Amino acid sequence: MERPPITPQLGRTRVMAILRSGDALGLPAVARALADGGITCLEVTLTTVGALDALACIRDDLGPAVAVGAGTVMTTGQARDALAAGAEFLVSPVVDTDLIRSTAKSGIPCYPGAWTPTEVAAAWQAGAAAVKLFPACTGGPAHLSQLRAPLPEIPLMAVGGVDIAQARDYIDAGACAVGIGSPLLRGADRDPSATALGALTERARTLLDTVGATAAAEEVGR
């Protein structure tokens, strides 16, 4: 099996912004604000009403410099729908080896969620591009570091309860990246005013500085 590589934008920035909301109306504006701040790897969760339409809209708006994927993917049917809408990667909260294998065979990176060494290894062996340690906050950076010790070849992304202030701790513990949702958005999805979106852009820049990202905001295509 040929494993798809980690999404380049994720590798450069070390951040995946998680766009989860009650509905998708505010997500295109939020995505633009994040991109203006330099975050170029965006996950639109399928638990959001209108997620796939928003995903396609964001891709059209931001262009190829920004990678847009689908999150909370639980079935192969959802995976097919997400890929048809233009998802460039898939994220799942669980280890479904059939889903991981089918996604990998299509050449699309998959980031399944795992917690134990057995789950992490199973996800990796099935073809995950990286494994999402989820929920990361339950064990914190120490748990991630303990997993990395016997499994150093498996890239782990910390997701779930991670905030901006803790992001560097997870990177220092060995995470290849962090995924952050509500602590980053702080309601801008529900109230995408100019003030809220401007503050979101500044938080995006702060987060990238915190994790030591190598991609600058000006690299984002218009």
C-alpha cells in the first residue's frame, strides 16, 4: 500500500483549523479570515448543517493554496460524498480500517482519531497519513509523548480540547500538528462581523507563531 503524504499545508503550518458550527452560513467568511492569518488547512465537519456546500464554496473562494477537508467522517458513504464535494483530506474521530484503506487507495490523506497504542498502530497500518490523538486533552501532552516513545515513526496530531496557549506544549511533546476549533473561532462562525473576523485573523497569526509554523500569511492565494 502506498500511503498518501500529509497534506502539505498542514505540514507547513502545523495547524488544522476545525470549522464546526450549528450551520454553515458563517463558515466561508471564517475560512477567509483564517487564511488571511496564514492558516491554510481547514476541516469542515459533517456535523455542521450544509457542510459540503460550504466546503465547495470555501475551495472556490480560497483556491489551491488552502487545503479544505471534511471532518467527522464516519462511513464510506460520507467519504464518497465529501470527496465528490472536493474534500482534499478526510478526518474521522474513530479508527475504521475500511474507511482508512479506501481513502488511502484513492490517494487522499486520512486522519483517523485514536487514543491507545493499539488504535494508533491499527490506523497507521491501514494507511493513515497521520493519526489524530483524540481527545488530546484527556491525557494532555504527556500522553502524546508516551505514545511517541514506542511508536516514533507514526506522526500524531493533537486534537480535542487543545487551545492556543497549550498548542506549543503538544508540539514540544512530539505532535506533528494540532487541530483547534472553538478556542480559535470563539463564536466568529455565529457572528461573522468585521470585528470578530479581524480578531480571528489575529488569533490565527498568534497560533502560527506559537507552533513555529513555516508558512506566512502572504503565501495564501487570493
